[in-house]
Amino acid sequence: MPIIPEKQRLEVIKNLKNVKEAILGRQDKNTLLKVLEIKPDIILLGPNQNFNINNLKKKLKDMNLENVDVERLNKFYDKFKLNSSSLIKKKIIEYNNRHYKKNRIEVNYPTSFGKI
């Protein structure tokens, strides 16, 4: 489940220096129909996107979109340590586990069943 809503992520992408246009995908997740709608010059896949480039190029050719350049980023942008929402979530969990375990106060209450 994404922490940052897709419309907010879209705004971030739209405001990147070299981005001409950014749009959200289709609700039905049919990526190729979206590609057919917008007829892009390039499709840039992220390193973790599960698309086979050769299969994608073949499907584009079948749709008369063989001029679309398909590339894959080799790695994530790694100038900064927290470069994805997954890493940010992991960092928050680690911080909370360290911080709250260290400051946790345990109190034992005697009962007829033993201490709780």
C-alpha cells in the first residue's frame, strides 16, 4: 500500500526538470492501452518493473508503435540513502523499534495467575 498518494507522486514527476508530460496509468491496469492512447516517444522502465523488453517491443510492433524506444534504468537513483518509499517506511519502523524499546517501561502486576 503506497504511503504517498498517486496524485501527489504524479505532481512530483510533472515538476522534474526534463519531464515534458506525466500521466497516471489506467484504472484497469492495461498498460498497453495507455501507451496506444498517448503514443510516446520513449518508454522508460524502472529497474524493478516486471516487463520483458523484447516482449514489450513485439507488442508495440503489433500495435504499429514500433518507433517507440523502450529502455530500462540500470539502477535506482542512489545519490541519497532514502530514495524510495519502501526505504523510508523501513527507516521509520527501525527508528520506532529502537526508540520505543529503549524507552519502554515494563511493570509487573502480581495476580492470582502470576505476574502480568
